[in-house]
Amino acid sequence: MAVVAMETVVALAHATGRTLVMPPEQHIYLLAKGDRKHKKHFGFADFYHLESLSEEHLGLDIISMEEFLERQAMTGKMRNTTSGHVSFPPGNRTRWDGGDQKDIKELKEWLREVTLTPLWKPDQCMAAFPSSPGPGEIQKLHTIREELDVGIEIGNKAIDRGLPNVLGSTADRMRESHANRGLCIYDEEMQKAPVVHFMCYHKKRVRLLTHFYTFLFFESALQDLWTKRFIRDHLRYKDDLQCVAARIVHAVREQARLHDPKGNPDGLFDSMHVRRGDFQYKATRVEADVLYQKSKNELTEDATVYIATDERNKTFFDPLKEHYNILFLDDFMHLMNETNPNNFGMLDQLVASKGSIFFGTYFSTFTGFINRMRGYYVDKNKL
């Protein structure tokens, strides 16, 4: 899911004090819907307010791949990391927007040859950032992590699972989040490298599709809190998407009021995210009657339930329709005007996040982001 990867690279760029180079516009996985009039090559600026993010915050600079190549590569500042020779981009080309997969692959392979490319895997390590430069702080983090393993080996398994101590010691916070992973530390080699390239390479199982707060670890608790607030306050879907979603939420509330005119004056509704499609976690692909059994103790019979889903055959949800007033994004196409269908997933997220009770799909980053938006909304409005 693009949004969580975007958050991760923005947080990495700020944490390292580096300029963030955006990838060229290209096909993004699952975003190739619509006809010829709809855009199908995307950059992250198509979804987020990156121009204002860079302008509003002095600690973060964002440039395009084209600008990076013109500024760094075409002026002879990029060198092959093996031979040390000056290296120029394939065909001396600086504009790669709209390229096909073969084009993009050629650019990626060149970037790997001229940059420091760490193979950081979020499922295997935490990206750790010392509070100050130098080998002493780096070793300190390694020592804390090793001591946590020793504590487990000697039988110290009584870990308090209450609310995390967000201002606790480095060891306490690492204990709460390491999940048996090691550390990938922003060490002296990386600090000295002119360009660091965090790549996505499925053959090596390297990708940044993860929630930034489960991956980045700061020795400073205050820096950790600042980063979470920075992402919360500055990275959001563009206003036009927010406005379309608001119209749909209003219409869902109207439907909920009409369905129960006496008992639901505020138009409250519940929501689900049911991931089907290509989802690789087969254990989550359960039938609709199972979804009902798992949700019935929390949802009220005959309640209005909005379902965000990639399931095209809506008859799949007939068992749920026997108990709830079910609504989908498809029911509100008339409110979307000329919205690019490749934005429908984001609209689904925004609408589902306003459900009073929400059931999601386990392992899904799409669900995870809905949950986080709900947290932001509830905290802001003291609900």
C-alpha cells in the first residue's frame, strides 16, 4: 500500500537529514484502472501534498528524480561503487516519468551501482537512529539489543503488555517493539555516503511496505514522538480526495438515518475492510458467514455497515445482508464526479475510517492505515 511506504521514506529522509528524491511517475501495483482518459502513471505527489510538506518544513527537502539526475548525475558527481569511475544514467537520460517497467528497471539497476544500497528488511530488523554521531552511540544500541536477548534466554519472559511507555528508557522502548528483530543502524558508513538508496527488490525480499512506527527506532524518545506527530500532521491524502470522501460519508449517514429514522438521528454507521482479490494471506480469506459470526457480538442487528472491499462479486456478502444494511463505494458513484478510479481505494479507506465500530483484515496494511486514521480522528475530537 503506497501510503505506508511513502510515510516510511519521508520519515527516513528526515531522520537522516537527507534530501528525499521521489521516484519517477510509473505504474503502481493495482493502480491501472479506468479508460484512456484516466491517468495510469503515478508519482506520490498525485496523492499527497508533498509540495507544501517540503515548503512548510525546513528540515525536509523533496526533489524529483529528474532534478536529482540533472544536479548530481549529469554533473559527474555519481561514481560506480565498485570501479570508482564516474557514471552517467542510462542513455544520459534524466526524465523517466511514464516509462515502462523495462525502462524503470534499467534506471533502478543503475542506481544500485552508484549508491550505497542497504538491504534493510522491516520484518528482520529495526531501523535504529542514534542520538548523536560516533561509534560509541552505535555500540550502545547494539549492547542494549543484545542484553534484551540475554534476558529472554534466562527466562525473563514476563513482559508487561500494557500501554507502551512512550517516554521510557531506550531499553524499555526497544523491548516493547523489537519483536525478535535485530537492528539496522544508521552507522558511520551510511552517514558519510553521499547518496543512500532504499530500494524495493522483491527477489531479495526487500521493501519498505510497512508502518513507519514499527520500523524506525530512535534512541531519543522525544525524537520518536516528534516523528510520529510530524507524519500525522503533514502526510495526508490530497484535499480533493478528502472532499469526495466527505460527500460519501455524509451520504452514508443519510442512508443510515433513513434506514432507522427513529433510532439513529446522527446517522451512525459501522464499517469493515474485507480484503479478497490477490491477498496472499489465505488464512484471512474466509466466507461471509464467518465474517458475520466474528462480528455479530459487536455489531447491532440491522445496523448500517459500510464495507470497503476489492471483492467484485458483491453477492459474496449476501449472508451479511441478511443481518445488516450493507453499503459499498459502488453505491455512491454519482458523488465522485470525474474521480480517477485508481483513487477508489483511498476513498474506501477514508469512508471506512469513520465507522463507529470497525472490523479489518488481519495482515493488511490497508486495514492498518484505517485503524490509524481512526486513532487520529478519535484523539483530535476526544471521542
